[in-house]
Amino acid sequence: MVAPRLRVLFCGINPSLYTAWSGHHFGRPGNRFWPTLHRSGFTPRQLAPYEQNDLLTLGLGITNIAPRATVAAAELSRAELVAGARRLRDLTSAYEPAYVAVLGVTAHRTAFEQPKAVFGPQETRIGPAAVWVLPNPSGLNAHFTPARLADVFAELRAAVPPQPTGPILSLTAPTEAHAVDHVIGEGARRSIGVVGAYALASQYRRGEAF
């Protein structure tokens, strides 16, 4: 879900099975991404996952490092993360966001071969974009309370360019098509199948889908 010259392009690790099934980023009700965006001041109200396209009018977008949907991000191989980093560089070169916010320091270290990376602004760039590493907002990340998540997201918000008055873009047909491609990665939902749907249901009951 991207558009030209965004203020921030939030970059998750990869879609969960629930996200792939729903077609909405951070779609599970227990995920803290959408509440955190509001509490940190990025959005004027808390958006629902199905309202994700409204972020584009605020100069915000979402993509993932890797397109493959999994039960847990740990299932991704190093090769998938590194390949995803290359795709993200191409994406930022084409769309020129001011910042890329990677949601997960461990995945960032692997994908971009930055083993000493920590949370916060990075010295390296992804294409033309400045890079900021944020905690993964999954409810499974017990190291960050909702209040602490909002605080660290707010640090990024204070650094990014201000939002222009009025909508920053009018979605054209090519942009809409590109947005769909980057919701969960083309083919991610098709990859679930019957077996994946069963795994998703089990994962959701255990509270692990995000």
C-alpha cells in the first residue's frame, strides 16, 4: 500500500496467516499497530484495518519485507529476508518516501545485514529514504507495553516532515493497482488454501495470529 513521496512507509516483516486471509495489514483485533498509530499522533482517530487506505491521505503507507504468509515470522529464511530488502530498495527508489519504518529490529538486522542495528534512526538509508527501526507491534511482543509503543512511534512522528494540508494525493489507477499488490504480497492469500485456513483458525484460538 504505497504512493509517491510518502512521509513514512511502515514496513512489516511479512503477513501473518490472519492478515493474508483478511487482506488487511495488521488485521487481527489484538494487534497494536492501529491503536499505536493513533496514540502516537500519526492518525487523528484509531483506524480499523479495513480503513488502511485512508493512511495514504495522511502521507503514510504500509508494505512488508517478505511477501510469504506464515504462522510466525521466524519461519522465513535469511534468503527471503535479504531478497525482500532488495525489493524494498527498488520500491523506495521508485516511490521516494521520506522515511521507511521497519517494524522489527531482528528482521532488520538480517534483511539489511546490519547486525548491530538498534531501535531508532539508522545511519544507513534504504534507497533515498531515511530509516527508523521500531518495535514489532504484535501483541506477542511483551517487551513493549502499549504506552511504550506509543512513545517510540511518537519519536518517529516528531522527526518526519509535517503533513500537508488536505489530501496529499489522488489515487490513480496505477497507484491503486500497486497498493493492492503491496497489501499482503500478490499470491499470499492464494497460498493459504484449506490447510492454511485450518492453521489460521488454530493460531487464532491460541491468540498467536497478528
